[in-house]
Amino acid sequence: MAQQEPAYPKVTDLDGTDPMTTDAVPHISRTDLLQGIQNKTVTVVDTLPVDMHVRQHLPGSLSIVGFPYEEATARTGEAAPKLLPDKSAKIALYCINVPCRNSEYVGRQLIRLGYKNVYKYAEGIQDWARNGLPTEKG
């Protein structure tokens, strides 16, 4: 018997694309993200569940939970004005790894809300930690 794929909610964006299969949020490389963190020229947003953020996150990152996917839009709409008041600031989102779509959902909503410089570090915290880069707890 073949295994079934998990049943994620079918969500299409304003342009009709599916966030589960289409990347609408531009990517930022590990090198560029590290440089942005060191130079304090990027606001980093963790889109993982709160318990995972508390255990480990990129330095200085804020938290906007992007899962479950069907709640990502509402959560982003509630949190963004408080956490990200400057819509022109460079924002880098991340999740756990490439298959994780949290940052795509949150990023699309930020763009809809008028944020101009939204990127995602698709490789996520697994790649960051695997490459020996600093993380924080709490």
C-alpha cells in the first residue's frame, strides 16, 4: 500500500500559485544573511513554532509562527505591525529546512501587507547550525 502525502490545506495566493509548490519569496544566501546579522542590516524572523524558537534560533531573531499553514496569514497579520514596524526594512525569514514552507507562507503575507524587502533563507536553521554558525536560546 502506497503512503499518502500529508493533507495540507489547499491555499492559493493572490496570483493563483500554491505556496506548497511555488516560491514567490526571494531567497537570501547563508553568507548574505550572516553578513546582515553581523552588520545589523537585516531583521531576522523565525517562522517555526514557539517551542522550537525557544530551544534554538538565529541570533536576534523575532518569532512569527508560520504553522499550521492555514493560520500563518492571520498570525502574520497580527504580529507584523508590532514586530516589524518599518515596511522598508530588509527582513529575512527562515524555517527548519528547504521542505518546510512556513517562511513561504509568512513571507507571502508580509508582501501582501506592503513589506518591500522580504527574503527567505530556505535552507533554514538546520543548515545554519550544521555549518557551525551561532544560535541563541530563549
